[in-house]
Amino acid sequence: MSRSSEPIRQAVILAGGQATRLRPYTDTRPKAMVEVAGRPIVDYQLEWLARHGVEHVVVSCGYKAEVLREHLTARDHGPEVTLLVEDEPLGRGGALRFAASGLKDDTAPYFALNGDVLTWFPLDEFTTYHREQGGLVTLALAQYRTTWGIVDVTDSGLVEGFTQSPLLPFWINAGVYIFESGTTPLLPVKGDHESSTFPELAQQGRLFGYRIDGFWRGVDTVKDVKEASEQVPGVLRGLATD
């Protein structure tokens, strides 16, 4: 198998942060350990990565790290997992750089996931797109769904109906990335990559976006947990019958 067609075999997951908006769920556990439909978010992520050929995952954490360590140590299947604990908050960009330091192959590309994302889309297609573009970083993009209801109104002011939480013609960072190994030194030691590294790569024409066609859900609030718990079982049943 050529390097260009080889699956990406390694990944990092950012599981730091105190996730205050998810309290009380995060009073005793980190965000990645919050349960959706009876299972921690990190389990869904690890299984999704494993199904697409990922063999080694570095999980970067800080808050309540011992809870995550105990859970990951007890796993008896899926990819090999290395846990790295931040001594101090590094920001998302700094956490990415820190996590990448634990990868076994520092010359190979890697996936990166925010620890509060639930999604299922074909990572092989994502990888193919990334390699075709030839950039340093490709970020997955999810179509933005507003939490507000939309009023359907004519120019004359006649209200024709209402649409609850529609998808809008805008795309947001889905918190799933492919990084070439050469990107890691460009990440900040501390701080946010979206305000430093990404704008610089965009100016250089080396940053690309991949519009995903599949389920995506950020889990950032108590409401998100409840809604995701209702959605995920149906999504998984659909995937099992494909």
C-alpha cells in the first residue's frame, strides 16, 4: 500500500478543561467522561477511530484526569491509548501540541478531535480529500443549526409558519482535524490555534475545510447531553444497517 492511500493510524483527543457549562455532570468527571445514552463520549470517539484503522490514540487531559485514567486503563479493546496530563491549562492549541508529543510516529499525519464532539462520517473519505488538497491541515466542517426558531414571513409581513432549529447556509468548525506532522511545531505552546496557527495557514493557502455529510453534535451544555442521548441510539442503529 502506498503512503498516499494508507489509512491514518494515529490520533489525539483533547479532553482537558473544566466544562463548567456541563455541571453537574462534570462535578465528578471530565467532559470526555460525560455519559450520552449511557456511555462516555470518549468511548464513542475511540470506537469510531478504531473502525477507520486508528491504532494509537493520545488523550490529553487535566481536570479530573484520574477518572479518565481509571476508565481508559480498564478498556480491553480498541486502539492503544496513551494518557498525557497537562500540568497547567495550555489552551486548545497548546493542548494539541502537547498531545502530539505523545504520538509514536512524529513523521506521520494524525487525526485530532475535541473531547466534546459526537460524530460519525467516513474518515477514509476525509483522508482522501485532505491528501488531494495537499495542505497542512484539513478541518471538518458541520453545517450550522441555529437553536432559535425561524419565522417564515412574506415581504408584506404575513406570517406563513415557523421552522424550529433549521440548518443555515453556514459552516462551523466541527472539532475534527487532520494534521500533517509538519504542523505540530507551528502550534502554540500555550493558547488557541484558531487565533494563531489557523489564520496563518489560511493566508498561505495550506488550510482546507471538508464539509461532512453525517451526524455531528457538540456536547457543551446540559441540554446538549439530553438531546444527544435521544439522538445517538437512532444514529447508531442506522449505521449498523448500512
